Amino acid sequence: MRYSRRGRSRRCTISRGKHKKALLAAIAAGNREAIFTAALDELERGPPALVVLEDMHWADDATLDLFKFLSRRIHRTHALLVITYRDDELGPRHPLRFVLGELPRGDLRRLRLVPLSESAVTELAGDAGRPAAGLRALTGGNPFFLTELLAAGTDAVPATVRDAVLARALRLSPAAREIAELVSVVPGRAESWLLEQALQPDEAGIEGCLGIGMLRGADGSLAFRHELARRALQDSLPQGRQQSLHARVLTILAGRHGIPSARLAHHADGARDAAEVLRHAPQAAAQAAAVGARREAASHYRLALRYAAGLAPEPLARLHEHLAYECYLTDQVESAIEERRCALEIWRTLGLRLQEGDTLRWLSRFSWFVGRRAEADQYAAEAVAVLDSLPPGPELAMAYSNRAQLAMLASDAVAAIDWAQRTLGLPATAEHPEILCHALNNLGTARWSAGDGAGQADLERSLALALAGRFHEHAARAYTNLATTAVTQHRYSEGQRYLGEGLAYSEEHDLYAWRLYLLAWRARVRLEVGDWNGASEDAEAVLEHPRTAPINRIPALTVVGSLRARRGDPDASSPLAEARDLAAATGEIQRLGPLARACADAAWLAGDRERITREVQPAYELARPGRNSWMKGELAVWLHRVGALTPPPAELAEPCALECAGDWRGAARAWQLLGCRYEQATVLAWHGGEREQLEALAIAEQLGATATANLLRRQLRVRGVRRIPRGSRSSTRGHPHGLTRREAEVLRLLSEGLANSAIATRLFVSTKTVDHHVSAILAKLGVPSRTEAVAMARSQPDEDSSAPG
């Protein structure tokens, strides 16, 4: 049965299929009473049936009457009557509400469809290859809005959503339309007092708005149910209309006490009122920064700069500086450099040397963060030269501390301690806790890395000062240096504690640059202690961030390259090559050392011993004088293994010193006690006999190091060992087409119909990594498409997943 209203067809379906002649004849004749009677007769005389009335929020009077007629008599039949409707389409006086209120209560069941949960939104976004952040707030968990937004691929309002929203708005009376348009320019909710002063709305107009799905709060406020719907209506308004509405709202809000600056800045922007934007946006930015909302602070400063054409030079330069700092903290460092250069040009034009020197110091810091060490050193020297010519003050103290920081980062403990002590000797340092905090951080890290345990106490004091003073950046930096120094010394329990606290602090205060750096180091910890899935998840999360700075990318790329090489995954060389390109510009052993170690491991697994020396020697030379004993030692053992270490070095960490001295059994035990099982297996594989290599093989199997296990099997065959364990079914039995374990796992997920992005989410890797796996699978199977690969997999018996041993 179909009943038409306003061009829309409502459908009544009886699940048994064909209607009886009487019912068809009644419909053809258009006799209302005959239709009702014939429909009921059909249900009473026939077998069990399902009757569905869809989209009843659009039902006309005839359909509502049919529903009411059948619902009161449905108990006489063997039928189930189901109706669907959108409750956000039902205003308080909608006819369906009256019909529902009169239904018999006994057999009535309501199934309320709740909005999609945060986890459901995350899953759907992951399947579409999009980050889920903010999507639930934007769509309200509405499945239609969400799927359309994901299909559109942008955060702009999709045309389908816009059309649906505007179609509802067309039903509004002029009075209701005016209310809806005003509310559309007010994010969140429009308070009753705001509506009263702006429009003096009548109750009929408000009810009309409720009829299209708007919400009325207990306090009389009005809001759109979904943010996307609000934006759709706002965007449909002519520009002039939008400006006038924003100006009206701004005037009302500005005259009321306690309105947040961010709200005033929003409406000032909508009204295109430059003076009001410049008045409120910087205040909003400062308030956001004070509570750790760094990205919001950056957006407010950007807003102010869009209206700053007529601003005087000094306040303009300050806006650039403030924006630069927020960009730096949120890992938008290239933008930070650009903003500081704008400020530098203004200060030099004005001849203000103090501000020039301070800006040079900031440019040094930012340049280091993007991996341009030479520029960082040059800016640092220029800053000190400019500020040394002026009376000493806090700017000079920070310039000195910056030199200490750069030396510390280069593992030059002597220079770092010297510059830090010069900083501490300036009166301004004692007068400014923030500078004292910065200097102690540099001093403590340099001392602790060089083997002086007192350095840890300096770092702890720096952290305490930062937390007490709410110096967000310095607190994150203290957590970082405490964590990374502990991890470098393989003090994993301490390192993981600092990492956990630092990640929580950085997340809470929107310090994305620090959060990503700590996440990359947590990936390194997980790699070293054998939690390889966790390591992959952390590293990929860093690399998938759209603006990851080189300093953050280098350790993450190193972890990914190591994992791929050890597991036998495709394209292990690309992440290591990218890390090499980025790390070369830093000139720092803390970047180049771990990378050289990873490249040496990959060269060993590839059977290229000559490459080990080429990979390790430059980093080892950089690590020689006065560097930390762990990094120096971990590079030394690789040169020792290939006979390229002359003369034997001194002051190496215990496992490395033992191996270089010939006590490889002691070295293996030392690595085992530290929890570094892969390093234990590597020592046993290089130096041990049959028994030790079998032990190394077992460790490699447990870790999922397929490439390492395969190398060990080849070595054992060369030794003439006949009974070589093939490993567990899940990791070592040969695949008929030579797929690795990970490739077989990807093929299985392809067989489930998952897209590459969904597989990436399931395996905690990037979509690009899955792309590489799929290409390798197609090549090994000799088929041109995913479909044929899946068909071949389904036609084969269930085989295990790793390459032949």
C-alpha cells in the first residue's frame, strides 16, 4: 500500500508478499473503510506476517488512521506491526505523538536507537581511513551524518547532509525560520535571554524549530541536535545575513558580564569586526594557553593575525611570537619558524636589539626541532653575540641555557655543563624560576648521561619547579629527558614510569610535540623489551600524525625499520633510509647511534657483513670522546663482530664490554637480565655453537623475528645440524607460496573483505605498510588482483603463515 504526501511515498509492507484480491480491489477503488477492513481480514485469515510502516514522521492522515486501526486490532491476528520514525522530527504537536499516546499499552514495545558510541565512530572512521577525533561531536553520533561525512572525505558539510537539513528548514514558518537562522550562528546553544533580546520569539516559532529536530533545554535555550546540521544551515545563509546575525549576537553578548573571550571573538569574526577581533582573540588565546588548550590558543592567534593589517609593529610582532610558541608546542614547528622570522624582521626594522636577540634564540630552538642542527647552532651563536652586547637580563640567561641545551643534545657533556653553570651564575636566573628550571634540565641531563648520578637529582628538581610554576613546556621536557636518559641506560622500569607520566601530562596540556616524541621513545622501549606489537602501534601513531617533526620521526622510523627487518616484512629499507636522511642533518649521536645499530642489524639479516662497518663506523667515531658508555658500547660490539674494532675501547657498558673482551656468554646473560632478549639472541647467534644458536632460534621464534629465525636455520644447516626445530604452527611452518607470517595474516583479512585501511587498524600498522604487504602477496601468488588472491587462498588447504625455514 502506498500513500503519498508532499511528493514522498510511505510504504506499508506485508511480508508474505502478494495481497489478496479483496485488498487489491479495495486499494484500486480508493475506499478507505474497505482498505482497512480488507487489510485486517488478510492478517486474520493468513499465516503469521510482519507489517512495516516506515518513516512515520512523514505519514499523512490516511496512513496514521490505518496504523491506529490495525494497532487496536492486531491482537486478533498472527501478525507483528512495526513502525519506524525519527523522534527528532516530531515536534510537541506532531500528529504521530497523539496516535502513539493512544496505543494499547499491553503489547507495545519501544526500541530506541541510541546514537553511535565513540568506539563505533572510531571503528567506522578507521574503516574509512580517517582519524576519528571530533567526529562524534560533529555528527552527534547520527549514523546518516557520519557515513555521509566519511564518504565526503573532508570536514566540510556534505551536500547530502546539507540537502536533508535544508529540506527540513523549508517547512518552517517565517518566524520559526528567523529563530533557526539566529541559532545557527551560535555554536552550542542559544540561551533564552539571548533569544529574547535578539528576536522576542513566540511559542509557535519555537515549536516549529522543535519540529525539525532542534532541542530545547530545561532553561529555555535552543540548540541544533547535531553540530553538522547547525553548520549546514549557517553555511546556506548569504554572507550579509550571517554578518548581521553575528553582529546582533555580539552586541548582546558584549553587554553582558562573564561572557568568555573565545565566544566574543567568534562572533566578532563572523561580523567581520576587526577591532573587536583584535580585542577579544588574543585574550581568548591567552586563556586557552593557561589551561593547556594549545591548539585552541593557536587558532585564536591566527584569527587575530587575519585582522592585523592596521596593527602597530610592536603588537604585531608579539602576535607572531605568541602564535609561534603555540605552533611549536603543537608540533607545527615549520609554522613556528615562519612566525618568528616575521617577528625578527619587525624587531630589526625597529632596531630593538633585545627582542632581536631573544627571537634569534627561539629560532635556534625551532631549527633544532626540525633537524637543522647547523642553523640551530648559527642562530644560537648570533643570539649570544647580540645579547652579550647589552646589559645582562633574562634574555641573555636563556640564550646561555640554549647553548647548554644544544651541547647536551649533541652529547657534549663538558660544553653543556659549562654553559649551564654560566647560566646559573647570572642574577636573572635566580630571579626567574622558568630559566632556573631550563638550566637545571640541561645540567642534569648532561651529568646523568655522562655517568654522574647527581644529574638525575638536577632533573627531578627541574621537574618539580616546572610543575609548581605550571611551566608546561619545561615540565614536558623534564619528563622527556628523565625518560630518555633512563631508557638509554636500559633502566626500563624508571624509563617507563617517566614515559607514562610524561605522556599523560603532555596529553592533558595539548603538548603534541612532546607527546609524539615520548610516544616514539616508548616504541623504542617496547622494541627493546620484546613488546613488538606495542612498539609497532606507537611508532605508526607517530608517523601517521600529519605534521610530525623530524626529531619525532627519526626514532619512530628507526623502530619501524627494525621491526620490518627482523620480521621479514617488505620494505624495511625505506623507513631506515628516510631516518638516515633526517638524522644526517642533526649531527647528533642520539639520532645517528640507534639508527646505525638498526641498520647494522638489518645488514646482518640480509647477509651483508661488509655493510655493517659502513653503517656503524661514522656513528662510532662521533660517539668516541666523552660520550655515554651505552651508545658507544652498542656500536662497538657491531664493529667487534665483523673484526673492525681496533683498538679495544674503554669505558663501555657491561654487556658491551663483556662481549668485546671475549666473554660473550657473560654478555648474553647480562642482556637477559636487562630484559633485552633480542640482544641476547644476537650475541648467542654471533658467537655461540650449535646449542647457543638453537637457543637463539627459540628466542627469535617467541619474538616473531621470522627473518632472524630463518637466518639462524641457514646457519645451523651450514653447521650440519640435522634436527632443526621448525617452530610452532603459527610462526614457522612453510607456506605453500612462500608468504611470511604477516603476509598470510594480511591475506586472511583480505579474505574477510576488509579494506587496506581496516587491515591497518586491525594490525596496528599504517595503510602504506599494508599496501606493501598486498603487493608482495600478489607477486608471490602470481595473480594480478586482490580478488584472485582471495580466491586462490580460499581454494588452498589451511596452511601456516611463515616462509620456509
